Amino acid sequence: CANDAKSCYDRIVHSVASLCMRRCGLQAAPVYSMFNCIHHLKHHIRTVYGTSTRWFGGDAPLALPHGVGQGNGAAPAIWAVVSTPILNMLRDSGYGVKLTSSLTKAYTHFAAYVFVDNSDQCETAAHCDVSTAELMTQMQESLNMWEGGLRASGGALVPEKSHWYLLQFRWDSE
């Protein structure tokens, strides 16, 4: 299932991002400094016709924006530390692709291929007796968990940019 996270950098909840960054070893002071700066920014809209005189953010009441800001050099790393626990949650719940190398017997288990806000979730049947309906249900459950994790971190999926494919192989002994 290929899907797109809606405006992923612009929707990250700051408390979630802070916890994820601290989990990866960042000290509290730089995390606080960055988000404190973002909280006090005045956001204007700039178009070909000029910069808007109206703004939001700053010290206005109830103007706490989320997201890490367009052009923030830390944004890709922040998105990585926010999305990785969601992917780990999927894998730890048993979703994803489980492969064993026929030559080395090395075991691999992953939940999705992810590049920025695009992810390709993959599901495989645990054995050849799994029905197509069971596999489709498993894929939907995996997608629901991914979307729930995105929602908890401030994100959402874009249904118009999401699609899925079912590949079914049948063994023919002749």
C-alpha cells in the first residue's frame, strides 16, 4: 500500500517531536530552544503580490503552531525520529514482510519502505494457506495502525495519493 503523509513537516506535534528527539539522545536545552523560537515566530504569507500584513503566531493567545517550519534544516531528522517509532510499532505488532534467506538462513523483518512523507507498506502471508481475504484484512489493520501513529504525532494520510496492489502467486508443479 503506497500512501502519502499530509504535510508531514508542518503537522508534527512539538511535544511528540521533543520526546522523540530526547529518546535519541538530544539534550533538553537545544530542543527547548528550537521549539521556543518556533512558538514565538510571527508567520506571514508571501506571494507574488507581496507579504501579507496579517500574521499568526507570535505572542497572540492560543496561537501555538505545530510543525517544525519550512526550511528548518533539522526537519528531515525530526521526521525520521518521529516516524521510526511508528514503524517499529508496526513491526513489533507482527506486520510487514518477513523473509528468510534460502542461502544463509538470515532473517529479515521490515514494515515499510519510507522516504520523507511517502511510505510503501508491505504485507506477506505467513504461510501458503493464508487466504487472500485474510491477507487483505492484515494489510488494512497495518494501514490503520500506521495512520493511527501518524495521527498521534499530528499527521494524517492523503487518501487521494494512496493506492494498493495485491500480488498473488500460485505454485504450478508442472
